[in-house]
Amino acid sequence: YESKMMQCAKCDHWVHAKCEGLSDEGYEILSNLPESVVYSCRPCCGSDKSKWREVLNSELRKGLRQVLQGLLSSKYAAPLLQCAQCCPDDGVKVHLRPCDLRTVGKLFDQGHYSSVHSFNEDMVGVLLGHAEEGQDGLNAKAFYIELMGKFFSWFDAQDPKHWTRNNALPKAMFASVLHWSHSFQPPHRLLLPP
């Protein structure tokens, strides 16, 4: 059975998180909000916007901003600030995904991140792209994981599944690469008689 449920503060009915249109992340954020933020179901809210949903979205953005600002203000941020291959001021963009903190910051300012997962995917891509930075790269990764644990304790940022190179590719691109690698047959050599 579905265990992720909320009790409406007005009518006392229990509602499944999924029936409310709440993702697993949204449920975790709602569960960690102060007791003063109460859940009200759709019928009780009527056409009014749910105050709890506004607070949930605000908390998500606040946490992501704190992680990003924490990383930007750290001593490990310098090599992560701008990709050496891309020059966005000149309109030259080499990578399809965000490759530096500057780009992640712009996407954040534009409201691109509506989940911890999408933010984490881009941040992991940036950190993996700068893995060759040696100890600074390792320190930046460790600090990022620490920040994520501080602001999103329910999210396991150090889970190895986040840190594989395959996750740094867009899903559609990874599927194409995987298909290509399994279907690729090297050309046969023609042996001609001497």
C-alpha cells in the first residue's frame, strides 16, 4: 500500500501524496516543513491557492539557492566557475548540459530547477566534468555532498548511482549511445587473393 499520505488539517481526511500530485521529493520537503505549515486537501482549499504548496516551492528554491551559494563562496569553486571550453559571452557553447557553476546559476535564476533531482543531475555533471582538478575537485564534490545533506537531509547526494558518467548524459542521448554500442559491428576486412 501507499504509505506517503497527508492528513488534511481542515477535514481530517487522509490523502495519498500522488493523488495530490505531489512527487516523492515534494512529499519529503512537506514532511520537513515546520508544524505551523499545515496541509489542506483540494476540496477544502477550493479555488484558493494552497499555502502549503507555496511554502513547499519556496523551501525547495531556498535550499537549492543555499547549496549553490555555499559552493560558489567556497575556496573550491574557482575551477568550477566557468568551463574552459565554453565562452558564453561570445555565444560559443561546446556542451549540451550545464558545465560550470555560472551556467547552473543562470538556470537557477531563470527558474529552471523544479526538483532536487534535476539540480543534482546538473551539479553532478559539473563536478564530474571537473574531476581532473585533482584534490580541489574531490574537495568540491565532498563539500557539495555536505551542503546537500545539510539542506536536503532526505536526499542521498552521495549515492553512487548519481556519480556515474552515464548519468551526466541526457537520458535520450545515453539510450542512443547504448543502442549504438550494442549494434555497432566493425566492418569486415575483405581478403583479396594475392
